[in-house]
Amino acid sequence: MKRLGFYLPIAIFAGVVIYLAVGLTLDPHKLPSTLIDKPAPEFDLPPIEGFEQGLSSQDLKGEVSLINIWGSWCVSCIIEHPVLMEIKKNNIVPIYGIDWKDPPGEGAVWLKKEGNPYTLIGDDAAGRVAIDFGVTGAPETFIIDKEGRIRYKYIGPITPEVWNEIIFPVVEELRK
């Protein structure tokens, strides 16, 4: 019985170490989404302040596109912004923006300063549409196929490497 009292804490500690070690090998950018291969959630967002047109799920049909969840408060969004601007400049794929939980006018001010890579932008001040997409934080980017189905979800800022190695190949495959 004394042996059990000695070995039990060691066994529990070893189990915790193994559990944490396995967790450290997982890539947080590859969190599974239950929405993959399903239609994008139905939504109709108003425009952000200073823009005439908002964004709805109907805008996502007809061609492969990206939905980028961002906010002027998002530090990581600053990292990916030059990549998004380059995608727009080269007219590679339409990017639709969902301005997530920004105070009124802040998104428009930020885009005026940094540049606007988005075809259309919807204002999700309450965060309801982001919840429907299963967003856990900004930035998150979804690849949408021609039928309006979510085909890929990327969590984190899009860097040139992420664009070239992950997102662009999926976009190209969906265009075939």
C-alpha cells in the first residue's frame, strides 16, 4: 500500500507531462472547423461607417473568394495587411472583410490610413456573424468556393509564406 502512495503521484505527473507534450506538437493555425465543406452562414451586415455597401452571404457566391475577419484593434491584422494589399493589387482573388467588434468609425479610419484591400466590408459590431463562423480571434481567413461553401479556415495573420504555401494553392485548386 505504501508503494501505491509513492508511485501514484509519479504516474499522475507522467500523464500530465505526456498530455502537455502532445498538446505542444499541435499547430494552432490548424484548428478544425465544423463548417468546412458547408455553406457559409447566412448573414447580412451593414457597411462600416463611411462606406455605401455592406456584405451579405449572397455576395460570396459565383467565384472563389476570401473572407477576412479583422479589426482596427487587432495587432496581428497589421502584420497581414501588406499581404492583403498585394493580393488586391494583383487582382488575385476577391477579399471580403468583416470588421469585427470595432467601435463606430474606427474600421473606416484604419482603412483610410492603411489602405483598403476589401471588395466589400460588413460591420459586425456585435460579433454575431463571427460567432456563426466559429471565429476565436482576429485575424481569421476563410476560403469560400464558387457555391458559397467554406473550404478552408486559417487562423492568424497571412504572411507571404502562408499565402504562397497554404492559401494560394487552395484557391488555385478550387478554381479548377
